[in-house]
Amino acid sequence: MRLLLAICVFVIPAISIAQPKIYQRRIANSASFAAAGLPAGGIARGSIFSIIGENLGPAGLIIANNYPVGTTLSGVSITVTRGQTTVDALPIAIANNGGVVNAIMPSNAPLGPVSVQVTYNSIKSNPVPATIVNSSFGIYAANAGGFGPGILQNFVSAASTPINTLTQPAKPGQAVVLWGTGLGPITGPDNVTPPAGNLPTPVKIFVGGVSAQVSYSGRAPGYAGSDVLVFSVPSNAPLGCWVPVYVFTDNAITSNVVTMAITADGSPCASSDTSHALSQTFATGGRFGLVQLFRSSIREDIGTSRTYDVVTDGVQIDLRSESAGLFSYNPAFSLPPPGACTVYTVAGNVLDRDPVPGVTPTGAYLKGGTSITVSGQAGGAKIVTPSRNPQSYSQLGSKITGSALADTTMLSPGNYTVTTTAGADVGGFTTSVTVPSPLTWTNRDQISPIIRTQGLTVSWSGVTDGQVVFVTGGVTDVPTNSSGVFYCVAPAGATSFTVPPEILAAIPATRSLTLQSRSLVYLGMAPGAGSAATFTAQGIATGIAMPVYMSGKTVIFK
């Protein structure tokens, strides 16, 4: 038999110990890997899920190769218990030297909180909690991590269904087959070839925020636990290399967000994508640099004794080499097209110290100089030595309204020069950056609380020509150490944008105890493709310099 995509796993260091161990909060949908504790963090009946830990099974890659699938695979079995009810999950793959076990959650598993336990060669692991739900769809991604280009096939003919890539995009009106797991239970057994046919779970698919017509939503014929959805690319879907795609099931649960490439005629998209000033350079690969002057202004008025406005200025220099690929993706450069949103549902505190996964280069960071000078038109200058190199962020100044701290900000509107010394990989360079007047967030103080089922509308004024407006934000849930964050790009010339309810459905609610959540929304502005300044330096082929302004506010999501 063939169990498609049964072995999509994280790469985990192997630690050989006698006692099997499941890591806490590391039971997840095998396609989305949505963090436990987030709205999509439940395990659907009938879905393929991953258990991540240590010594959960034998070394090597082991795959169940025949139907019917047994309840034991190479000495590994899995129990799912709620109260007096226990069912056996169906292990179908063991990988990473026993560090990952993929299994099918039975369609008759008890709904609600359960305890999952692995037994390997008669030795039981620690029990770990999970939540069983009717549906929680995960879309398989090319990187096996739940984000970036998804596993989608362009339907050209019955004999031609190529994988959607940067060089083989879909076009409006074309049928596409999407692969995932978590659509919901079936009425028959899960250990044999599943029946074809639509499942009763209500399903919607959104392509760049536009609802798509679905012609099939059910088990993938011949593949236990895997689902396919067949849809048509909407005629008005946005074009680009990284158009977000997500699935909404049971009118409540949003899947992970992956991307697909769409062009007007199906031709390669890399040469035409303008989602970021460096998107084309990133897609085609090479050595490049990005200089950004940041100003962030955040209104802190939740969980504080009074309202504070915290303004921070900074400079970032990112020098890197990227390898071109059919599935190239980086959250920093592969932005949604105008009018669309994406979401990241991951472990960690993304709103503070932890980066969004996938931001490191496919090649390497390039070493630049250890000294950066930022000088303004008024004659002031600040020299900083980045604490880390080569990807460096340094604070230039800050102020907090109403505090006794001195105002050390320096990035008021005007012209600035950024100069760096030479490094091992990139020569020294000088570039100019013009910081425009910031936009005005006209409804900033009226948006909270945010009712997720109603969407979030933000409005603004004062955007200058050539600037792109973006809306971002989300929630970090401290008790589960997980984050749901969204990023949306407004259409050119717009003065308002609504983050749709389906996107906000992926964001957890803010907890009633304010210290258990960090909830923010930002409205930002940066130059679009063709509007940013350029620079040259030995060791890179392309250099872009730009200002970025972000106005933020603490909020409550309900």
C-alpha cells in the first residue's frame, strides 16, 4: 500500500534512552503542526497526527506497507484515553531514530480532552494531553513544517497534474487538488482503503482571501487518513508567487495557511512578483542585502496603571545568500499579494523573543562590518556596534511618554545616511534612506475588544505615494507557549482594510488574566517594489534600503 505523506516530520535530535518520552505539547496534526493550545491545535478524528519525543520506537525509517493497518508497528502501539474509554491509534510511520511516530486517530476516538500514551517494546511512555475534535484540517507543505508552498496539484488533464511551484503556477479558473489531513471521521474502519466520496464536514477554501468553489472534499482514494480537496482558482483571486490558501471547516476552524503560485497565463511567477522590494531577487536566488530604518510606536493601555506610548527607533542590516528553488519561501520576503492575509500558528512567543519559523536563509548569512553609523539631516549621528552579526538589529533610541527617561529617538521624517564598515563577506557601503511622515491610524483607540467572528477593520490616512500599508498582529498564549499571528497587505490606495473572520479564527482569545497573554495589532507602512532606495556593495548583487513605520496597540481578542 501507499500512505501518502505519512512521513512528513520535524527533524529532531535523537536521544537514545530506555524510557519512551513524549515531549509536552508536541502532539500535532502531521500536516499543519499547529501548536497545541491554539484554535487549530486539536487532533481530528480520522486524521494523521504526529507524536514527537524520544525513544518512541526503533531507529531507522519504518512505514506500514500493507492494509489493513495494525495497532502495532515494530513494537510501537498508541492508546488514546478519556475516562473509561480507550481506543488504539494506528501507527503508520516511525522516523528520526524513534523520535517521531505518525499515526491515524481513529474515527471513533472520544471527543474532548484525552490522554495519549505510546508503548514501545512493552515500556510505556509518559501520558500527554491532547484534544480530539471533529475536524481540524492541516494542509501539507513542501517543507513539511506547515507553512510556505503547499502540496497542491494543478489539474491540466487526467494524465497531467503537476505540483504547483514557482515555475508551474496555476491560473484563474483552473482546477487544483489540495492535499491534507483532518477533514473529519469516516463511518467505516480507518485501517483499510478509505471509501471515496464527499465527507459531511462543512468546508470552505480561500485563495488570497477569495472563496473558491469546492467540487470534492473527502478521503484521498487509496490513502488512509489523508484527504484531498478539489477546487477551482477563483477568477478574481490575486496573482503572485505566494498567494495564501487556507481551509475553513465546521464553520469554526481555520487550517494552517500555505501558499500557491498563480499567474494570469500559468507562466513562471518569479520574474513578476512584487510582494516585497526583494521578492524577485529572493525567488531567483543570489546574494543581496537589506537595510531598514525602523520606527515603532506602541500604545500600551491594557494591564497597565495608565496609558504609555512607547516609541523605539532601530536599524537592521540583513546580508544573505539565497538558493533558488521550486518551493522557495521566506516569511520576510514572500509576502501576500495586496488584499490578502497569511497566518502563522507556531510554538513560542513570536510577539517578543522568538522569530517566525523559516526566516533564516537557504544559503547563509553574509558577514558585514561590525560598525553601523546612522546620521540625520540635522547633523546628528549614532554609531552602533551590533550585538550579533551578520543579521544585526540595533536600537538607535527610544522614548516613553510621561516617564523620566530622556527622549533619545532620532528617526523623525527626513533624510538619513547609513554607513557600514567592511566585513569578511561584504564590503563597506553607504546608502540613503528617506523617512516619510508616518500614516495616521484613525480608529486605533476604537478597535478593542476585537470580536474575532466579526473581523477587524482598521482605517488610516496620510499614506504617501509608493508606500504599502500592512496590518499585522496576534496573540501569544503564555501558559501554552504558543502564538497565532497574522500578516495582511492592503490594496494600493486603500484607506481601510478588514482582516476577515476566518483569519482571526486562527488566533487564540486573549486570556482574562492579562499577564497570561500578549495581544497586539500593528498598522504599518513601507515602500513597495520600485519605491525603495538601492545601494551597491562588494560581495552582493542587489541592495535595498527602506524605512519601516509601525503603529501598534495592545488589544483584547474575544
